[in-house]
Amino acid sequence: MPLYEYWCNNCKTRLEIFLPKFENACPSCPKCHQDSLKRLFSTFMVQKSYKDVYDNILSDGQLTRGLMNNDPMALAQWNKQMSGGEAVAPEYQETMERMERGEMTTPPSTTNQSPSDSL
Ligand SMILES: [Zn+2]
């Protein structure tokens, strides 16, 4: 179900309205029922389709080979492309950036040194 963003000049608020299909005629404001809605172009509309992203990834031979080998850097790149390079949770973004730098996150439990190592 597509979600469209509108700005109501009467309420001075941004609204998100679900429409079954795109219509050029603006609906009335659900709050004040005035025809003062102005359509906003959200990133949702300009985002590439998944097929475009797949084609883009498949055309990248190095990335495709990395995905075949479960290369974490390739997986991070793939995640980035599939998400359109935005709308990623901050903590997830940080993880991907670390993976791209080749820094694998290690569980804290493995950092404990056993006393026998110092001998
Ligand atoms: Zn309104």
C-alpha cells in the first residue's frame, strides 16, 4: 500500500495518507476537510525499484563474487544498495560501516584472556 505525504496549508501540518493508487487529484485534509493539501515528494517515490537494484548489483562482478563467497564487505555493500543508501537504523549503519572497513565485531566474551596465556 503506497504511502503519500501531503502538507496541509490550513493545518500547517505534514500528513501521511495511504492511497490504493496514485491520483493526481489531492484528497481533502482528513483533519480540517479543506482542499488545501499539497503533495510532498518523499524519498519513497524516488527510490529505485528492487529490480533496478538487483540489476545494478549483478552488473558489479566484484560484488557478486563477494556475495558468492559470503564476503562480509560485499554483504554490507549489498545491504546498503538494497536499502537505497538511506533509511537505515543508526546502529545498523555503524555496523555496516565497520564491516566495510574490515573491522569485524567480536563478542565481548572472546576478549577475556585466560591466566595461562601470560606464562
Ligand atoms: Zn488540514
